[in-house]
Amino acid sequence: MADLDEPDAGTPLVCATCGTSVVGAHATGLARLTWARGVENGGWVWTCPPCSRDHLRSIEGKLDRAWW
Ligand SMILES: [Zn+2]
């Protein structure tokens, strides 16, 4: 596991699945609590709540992200 620093507050979040972005310190602060966070290729990967729900079955099925 890469030893990553916590993402900086204010760094825009972009959903890796649908491309939705969240900008602004308040909005990103809120999104950090609700978005799913993962690590991929040495960087943070974010997934917005709608995509998390849509892909819950895929996650539970342990399918590779390439299938998303
Ligand atoms: Zn999304």
C-alpha cells in the first residue's frame, strides 16, 4: 500500500465513474464524508454516492473496476 498523504482540503473531487466534480472547501469537505474513497495507481480515487449505489453489486461481486 502506498503511503499517501490525506488529500488537501479544497482539492476538487472528481468521481472516477461518472466524472462529476465537487469544488470548494465546504463542498469537498462534505463530499469526503459521503463519497467512497479508494487508492488506485498511487492516487486517490473518489466515487460519488449515486455511483456507489449503482455499482454496489459490482463491488459486492468483487468485479474488477474495469467492468464499471
Ligand atoms: Zn459518480
